[in-house]
Amino acid sequence: MSTSVPRLVIAAPSSGSGKTTVATGLMAAFAGRGLAVSPHKVGPDYIDPGYHALATGRPGRNLDAFLCGEELVAPLFAHGARGCDLAVVEGVMGLFDGASGYGELASTAHVAKLLRAPVVLVVDASSQARSVAALVHGFASFDPEVRVAGVILNQVGSERHEAILREALDEAGVPVFGALRRGADVVTPSRHLGLVPVAERGAEAVSAVAAMGELVRGACDLDALYALARSAPSLPGAGWDAAEVLGGSFPEPAPSRNRGSAPGPGPQAPDGLDVAPDARKGTPDGLNKPVVAVAGGAAFTFSYAEHSELLAAAGADVVPFDPLRDEQLPDGTRALVIGGGFPEVYASELSANEPLRKAVRELALAGAPVVAECAGLLYLARSLDGRPMCGVLDADARMSERLTLGYREAVAVSDNVLAANGTRVRGHEFHRTVLEPGAGAAPAWGVTRPGRRVEGFVQGGVHASYLHVHWAAVPSAARRIVAHASEVAQAIEGVTPS
């Protein structure tokens, strides 16, 4: 099998060049022509895909060669692009900037090569003239395997400025697919972790995306760009499928009486991380569908689309809810997943929703699976910036001036609802908060790179951590959560396997 969807990668020499405006604008402009556009983002970013989804009406999907492994980039791309007329992939940072210390891994250039996709470079031309040709020539020649097929100029000052830039690039043999004028930027407000997510802006976000589409439609040659996208060769192999990847065997959940009960290896865990994974295989069959509640709304916007797809494929009834608005968990909830987001922005509202905080605490005390990442970790804490949270964890969180950001390698140091002891993962941290203490008696992960430390909490059915993990790389996580949720359903409802 192969994938032949036309595709473009939108990259830049550096961050702040206008990639998001151009990529989102292209998605909106092509969708406005009636094309089914598949939106993608290189790297772990959760925020840009929200704008991409608004532009296209399809889930924004991430392509991260560090989190998922390079072997999954093309299959995940094919999964998201299935049935589409065009795929637009927004890059991350500068074209050749990848995971620090890993060479080209997870860079936009790396992903472009894995997708065999032509690259269009968005160049901020505000402070240059003929030198733009030297800049583009350097990027185009740095790695011969990366096909830099042309540029879109941004921050162009005048017709005369545009003419100089085009003449220089024409001499260098580089096509110019568009030129956006200075002062034409669409307002996309930012704060401490980047752009404000779509879910928090409502109608403003819709208007901003529409404006990006209009801007790009008027400044770029869409016909030429679509022809370039169609020049991409077919990708061999089939698309990723949640049901297929869950068709194999996965570690069974640990017996309920032992879950999180062991004290764990404590602060010395990273010195003895080569723990053999649980060798038991198989999961219970024939169980009724348990309800897995997934937090959403403005406070919890960080989630990869594949997570819900994996939970559903594993047999869950996936039900979203909004902790800012809903005073109770969805009816019949037997497991809870709380991803990342901005609870610090909504700490007062989250704290004021006492009925839901109580419901979450009671669910955790009942031993149900509760999986929390970053923002979810803070929500489960005793307090956040002095305001009461759910009180599931004996820890307190506060905002900090320090940004914690970067890829991590880690291993599960406690058998838990998400991973068997010894399971190795790659993850990502992105926050400006501090949790004290940073790890429980049974930690969630032993971080092995960079540095060596333990972090997070495993207690009962709770797995809470700062680490964001992409479950496409560890699909057994979804299987384990649903299997544990089925156990809880049996205990509560007296249901036995059919």
C-alpha cells in the first residue's frame, strides 16, 4: 500500500518568521476552494494544531519523530491525510533545528525527508534585500536530501522592496510563491507558553483564522503551490490504524490490590532503571464498554487526537467533559484522563467547582484509573497558587518564572495503570510551574536523559506526571487504562465478563 496525498511542508530559517500565519492561512485558503485539507504540525506543540483544525475542519495532528519514532511519522501522516486532497505540514523552529543533542532528529527537515515532501521556506525579509538569496541558498544546499522548492516572503516593506527580493531570488533560481506585506500580520495573542489556544478565544479565533486565509489567498500563488504539492512522490506503506496496533498482545494490568502499593525505588531509582518489563501478556476479553472521561474545555486543551482513538479502539466509551462547566463527571465514569493545558489561568474557576473536585477525588479513592499529564497533575494536587484543587495528591503547585521545556527519555519505575514497570518512553515537558514535592513515594517515571531523577506520582489507580507522552508510541497505555477501567466497572456494577 502507499499514500499519494499531495503535500507541502512550511518551514522557516528560525522561529518568529511567520510559519503559523502562512501555514494556517494556506490551510484556510485551500479549504475555501473546496479541498479537503489535512493539517499537521511538526513537534509536540498542542496549540498550533487547534488553529489548523479551525482552518480545515479536521483534527490537527502532530508528527514528532522523537516522541513516536521516525518509523511512525509516515504512517501517522497517512492516517491523518486519508481521503484528503492536500496536506499542509507546519514546521517547528528553524528548518534544521531538532531535539537538542540528537542531531537532525525531530527537526522539520527530518520530517520532510521522511514524508518525501517539498519544503517552502517562509523568510522574514524585513531587514534584508539581495542578501535574501544567500540566506535561501544556504538553507537549500545544507542538506541535499531536503528539497527546498521555493519561498514565501514575509514582512515585505513595499513594491520596490518586493521587486529587489524577487530579482535576487530569481538570479539564484529560487521560485517565489508569495509575498506578505509588513503590517499585514494577523493578531494572534500570546502569553507565557505561546499562542493563546483556540478554545479560549472563541469567535476571535475563528475571525483570526479567516483573516489568515484572506491574507494568504491575496498574497500567494495557490495554483503554483498546489502543483508543487502534487509533485511529491507516493509514500510506501499503510496508514496507522488504532485498531490494528491494538490487535497484538499487551501487558495485563497489575492485580488491583497491588496497584501503586509498593513504595517504589525512591530517589535512587535512576541508578537501577534496567528493570525487566512485566512479561505477562493478554488482556481480558468480552468486557462491557467502560466510560473513560476525557477532560477538555478552555483549561485542558492539550491532547493528541490519537489518544482518544486508541482508547475507543481498546474498547472504551470516550466521553469529553469540561471541568470549568460540568459539576459532575459523565455518567458511569470508570476512568479519567486529564491532559495538559492552562489550569493556572483558570485556577479560581477550577477551585470554585467544588462538586467536580469532590467527584474526581472520590473516583481516585475508589481505585479507578486516573491518568494526568502536566495540567492534570496540577489539578490533582492539593493546591495551585494557594487555591484548593482536587486534593488527590499530597503536593502543592505554584507558578514560576522558570520555563521547563524539552524532550525527555524516561522509564516507568512503578507498575501502574499507564505502563508496566520498566517500560521505556520518550516524552516532553513544557510548563512554568513547580510542584512540591515533585515525586511521590512511588514515582511515575525515572528520567534518564537529560540528567537522572524521578518525578510524578503513582498511587492506587492514579498516574500523574509532568511528562507528555504520545500514546501512538506506546499503545499498550490505552489498553491498560481500559482494562483497569473494566475491572473497576466489574467491582462497582457486579458485572462479569460475558
